[in-house]
Amino acid sequence: MEQERVRAFELEKIRLENETKAKAEIERAKIEAAKIEADAKAAKAETEAVKETERMRLQAEAEKLKYEAEKERRDAEAKFKLEAETVKARMEHEYRRKEIEIRNRDMGAGGNAETNPHNNSNSSRSAALKLPPFNEDKDDLDAYLIRFE
């Protein structure tokens, strides 16, 4: 009977050892599962961070392109406006030139001071007045300019 008790004791000891080993294995498996789950969460968080970074980069790039397009539009608009003003100034200049040309032609075609209201005595005298060209070697600039006054 003593042998049976020893045997029962050893069987109980083996059973307890096996239970302890099983519990330890279960605990290791739980720890491993938690570790895998934490790694998966970290990978998911990293993926989300990469996606967010890419989204922000694309948004910044879109804003930059929008700004550049707006700047190009404003530059083109300013260039167009400047061109329009230049054309307008040229046309006004050409109009005035033609007006003067017509006035001079009318005066030369037989109009005199009494028949032409735009004509005055100073303009006819200045048209007849001819100054010699400025010569740098022999003329003094101040004296030359005084001739015009």
C-alpha cells in the first residue's frame, strides 16, 4: 500500500507539474498573442501616419499649384492690361499725330490765320524758324539751349 501511495503521490506530482507547464504555456501564448497584437497595432498606426503624411503632402502640393495658377492668371491679366494700355496710348498718339498732320496740311493748302482757327502767329513763326544742329566740338550746350528759350 505504501507503494500505491507513493505511486499516487508521484502521479499527482506529475499531474500538477503538467498543469503548471500547461498554464505556463498558456501564459506564454497569451503574451505572444498580445505581442503580435501590439505589433499589428503599431504597424496599423504607422500605416495611418504614412497615409496622413501623404495626404498632407498632396494637399500642400495642390495648394501650391492653385497659388501658382492664380499668380499666373494675375500676371497674364496684368500683362494684358499693360498691353491694352500700350495699344490705347499708341492709338491716341497716332490720332494726335494725324490730327496735327491734317491741321498742317490744311494750313499749307492755302489756309491763313484768319480762316484757320487753330493757327496762331507763334506757330507759323516757329515752323519757319530753323536752328542749326548742335555740334559738340564748337557749340556750348548752355548757349544752344538758350536759343530755344
